[in-house]
Amino acid sequence: MSDEIIDEVRAMREAHAKKFNFDLDAIYEDIKRSEEEHAARGAKFIEPPPATPGIPYSTYQQIRFTHHSAKTAR
């Protein structure tokens, strides 16, 4: 299944990573620098809500990781 938006996001992510030779520390530092620049211009960042106690994953994640675990167990 192909989705135009997903493909575009993946291409952008790949291009960004390539700029930093796929160095995760450098990518992280660039993202944090960008966040600081946006915050300095008045952008507001919203923290995600805390996880619901006792429910570590969403239903989607539970299905996804259960499916993944079943594949790797073979």
C-alpha cells in the first residue's frame, strides 16, 4: 500500500538524516536547535498527555507489537 503523504514524509526524513550522515546524535541536536529557534519566535510546544496508568500502549500499538512479536517468535 502506498500513500503519497507518507512517501513524502519518509523522503523528507531520509533527506534530513542524509545531511547528517545518518548520525542520530547530530540529527537530535539539529531537531533540538530547530525547536529552540521556533520557541524563540513564540511557537508553543504542547507536551503529550501522560500515559494512562495500567495501559502502557494504545490498542493499535498492542496489536502491532503483538503481531511483530508473533513474527519474530517463529
